[in-house]
Amino acid sequence: MGYKTILAVLDSERSAPPITRFAADLARTFSAHVIGLRAEMLATVPLIAPMEIPDPAAVEALQQAAQAETRRIETVFRAGMEREGLSFEWRPYVSSAGYSSDSVQECLRASDLVLAFQNDAEHGNDSSADLDALLFESGRPVLLVPHILKEPQPIRRALVAWNGSREAARAAFDALPLLMRADSVEIFSVDPPGMPRQAPDLAGTDLANALSRHGVKVTLKTEENCPVPTATAIENRLADDGIDLLVMGGYGHSRWWEMLFGGVTRSVLASMTALTLLSR
């Protein structure tokens, strides 16, 4: 069991080298085919006062700059894949809808796993709208690489943030190929609600049994009456136990930024120290 089609989102020159390295590592692990995807947005049209007519020269300059960046990103991706002798293809798209366009979404939905870079506004990589399209519209699990990680590392310890929800269950089983290769997997619950058949301190038992049947080495950890917010409790577990992979559901309403920039998901993703797999 594994990921056979990995889609690597290459949205900037800064993220292209690490995403290429992580995609290559996953491709070697799972004998997968990698699709390098770049969704180039059409340039915003500058207007000339006082008539407010489009400035053709400015539009052409912006578009040429974007095309040049796409070519540089493609060069990085192709070099990384060819160096490893991997199966791959390059797919550039140009549209006004970016990652929400029909052609891009069709490509996303045909992949096993989407690999993308953590939102990094400090370096001009504020990709919240793109992440909205990746998670909410594609229906595929998204593996985010934190910007502090430069090279792939073995996933020895994994943490599944568990609250019994549909999203958390989807994430846990979407991550199964990675969890099966981890040395240990902890199912972590914070102040779980009591279930009809079990007390809160037994939260995650059924999930642990299901994962263990796949050969996953599972332990349970529950914090009741937690004195800190859930996001802080998760962050503490990541830091204290040297977690390599966090698995959690993507929660929220119709728009990514309502989820990503509010509540638990916002806090955890803003301070990512580990690979994070999200499913919706």
C-alpha cells in the first residue's frame, strides 16, 4: 500500500528546491510517479490614468517575468527528478483562477497525495487562497512541508491529533502509508467527549485497533482537563517528543482561511515544526 501518484505544488522559487527534494524522497519510498505542478496566475492589468485603460507594456512585462519564473522553477524540478532517475512529468497552467481552475483541479483530483509548502508570509509566500483550493476543492490529502525543513528525514515518530471527527478519521487513513513506515505512532486526544460505549480516557481505542491491524505501532495519549488550549497541547507534544509527522483533520466551513486562520488549525500550522498531513 502506498502513494503512486504524487503531485508536487511548485508555487515559488524559494519552495521549489525543498519541495522537489521531498517529492523525490517520497517517490523513491513508494515507487511513485511525480507530477510537478505550477499554476501561474494571469498578470493583474495596470490602468493608466485618467482614462483608466490597460497598459499593454506593463502587462507584457509582468507576464514575461512570471513566465521566466516558471521556467526557472521547471529547471529545478526537472534536474532533481532526472538526477534520481524518477518517473515524472511537468504541468504548467496559466489562468485567472490559479489552483481553482478546472484543469488544475482535474489534475489534483487524480493524485494520491498533494505535496505543498507551508504558508510563509514573512518571505512573500502567502498562499492561503491556494491552500483553500488544494484542500477544499481537490478532495485529496495535502502534505505540508514546514519552511524550517530543508532536507527529507525519516519519519520515525508520528502524532495523530484525534477528536473522533470525520475529518480526523479521513486524515488518519489517508496517512496510513506513512504511518505504516513510522517506528511509533501516537493517537493524541485533548479533552475528548464521552462516547456512548466508552469513557473519554479511552478515546481513540477503536482507531488504534484498526491501525494496528495494518501493522502500525500505536500508543494512546489522552489529556483530560487540559490547562492549555488544544493547539498549544498539540504543539507541546510535537516539541517534547520530536515528532516527525503530524496528522490532523482540516476543520472549518466553506473557505480555507476561516479554518486555517482561526482556531486550532491556524495555530498549529503557523508554528509547524514537522511534516503535516491534512485531510478534509
